[in-house]
Amino acid sequence: MFDFIRETRAVKEGLHSIILEIPEETYMTFYNNIDDKYARDILTEYLKYHQDDARTSDTKVEHNKQAHTVNIFANLHYIGNKKTFQGPFTDNNLHLPE
């Protein structure tokens, strides 16, 4: 799904924000309804996928029926974050010999 997401970022007065625009058909392939919990899950996995350790807040989702998109809006916080360990994006870890 991440290959179909259009990302827009902005910074205003030190606050970072992000918008993820997902084609409606792509979103509905994975989820039955549009829900803030799903939006938080998608955003969290999207940030992990891009190795972005921002903390999120004020996550909301909107369905734009005219444009046939699902848009996820959130604020991203970087200042004051401690570097956290991020596990692999998928459970398909390669076990290479050491």
C-alpha cells in the first residue's frame, strides 16, 4: 500500500505536520471502514517504513469522496524525542550467517 501513498509535509512555527493521501480503492482493499485507529496504524507503519522516528499527535482521517481519496492528517514531533529502537518493518527477517 505504501507505494500508492502521496505524502505532503510542512513546518509551521516549529510544528511539523504530515498528510498522507491514499487512493480510496487502495485503502478499501485493506480496511473495511475509515477509522481514526486505522489511520494511526497506517501512519505508524508508514513512518517505520521510511525510518522516521517522529512521535505523532492529533491524527485524524477524512474521506474525500469527490477525489476518491482517504487523507490522514497528523502532527509530527521530533524535539525532545529519545532515539527509540524500531523493530523490522515486517516479520520476514533474514537470518544471515554471522
